[in-house]
Amino acid sequence: MTVLAPDPRAVREASLEELDRLGLPRPPGTFPLVWEPGDEIELRPTGEIEARIAVLHLILARCFGMPPDAAMGWLLGSKLVEMLTPPEWQFVVGGRGDHRSFVLHHDALFSLAWVLGLSKQLDPRLPVDERLVDRLPQISRGETFDEWRGRVLAVPQHPADAAALLDLHYCLDWAYLELEEAGRVLPGAVDANAIGQRRWALEWAVVLRGPYHDEPPGWEEVDLST
């Protein structure tokens, strides 16, 4: 579903008010908006988001000891091999790559679960709700991707709500990095890495359409430099 994006300035003001509520610094007045008036927004297809959740969950299983043969067997049985990015493929098959960076995807997965309505909240003060694992593919029990999709029945968020949360995380990412660089106390148990991962997932899942937007990026192409 493609809809007209909400007023970006009103959304930004709400994001800044949330920063105030959390006791976080506001970004400078030159901090860019995520979209422009008149742009359109949509979410990626539900099946694509579900596949990304399943792949990230499988990679986390590899991080915590799942043998590569078992991982590949599950991917083949679920017909998800082609959904892996080249770095993910190298890690799943041969354990090559930055193990720590893959572990951090725990929060990206949490963010995508919120997008599909599998998690009720995405509070920047709170870590991932461990009860979420019950709503993810039960890989160790042999539950396939299609079986999982039939069990959870995703109900995606409205694109405008997801876009508003993206704008908030755009601001949170800046604020958390500022606090950590200054050595100041964060407002909860979540650090800048986790906020960055949540933003990464939202940047990927929310598709922006307008004269200043490129085609939706691949998972590894998401730009978090600003």
C-alpha cells in the first residue's frame, strides 16, 4: 500500500519532543528531513520482510553454534538461499566475516518484527523482548519458512507509522552517538549500536518515493552515514 507521506516537519517535531522526553540532545537545525512534502511511502512486500527476518534469525543461530550443514539444510528446505547477501553467505557457509556485526543484527531483527506487528513496541530504552523468539521461526525444531508464515500471520504497520518511527530513529541515532562520544549516561539499557541496527532495519523496510529518492537499497546498501 502506497500512501502520501505525512508532513515531514510535523513528524520531525514529534521526534524532537520524544528526544526531550528521554533527556537526549536535539540534532542541529540543519539536520535533514528524511522525506519531503509530497513524497509517497510504502513498506516492502510482507513476504520480503518475512524472508529478511528468517535470514537474520538463521544467521544469529549460526552465531550461537548452529553447524553450517544444518543452517544450509534449513535454508534449502525453506527456499531462502537466494535471499542471503554475499557477506551472509560467506558467514553461513564458512564462518567468515565479522562475527560481532552479525550478532548485532539482533536489534535489526527486532525492528523488522515490529514492522510486521510481531512485536508490540520498539522502545529505545528497552532491549529486545526475549519473548519475541517464540514468534520467530523455530529453526531447531525444523519449522520451515512457509510453516512459520502460516503460524504467525503478520499484520504490517501502517506505512505512515513506520515512517514516523524511522524519523525518530534517525534522530535517536544522532543523539545516542553524541552521548556516547561525550561519555554521558544513556536513558536506558540500549546503546548506540542497537539504535543504529534498529534504524538500519527501518531504513530498509520503509520505501520512500519522490524526486529526491533513489530506488530502495539492498540490505547491505543501506546508508547510515548521515
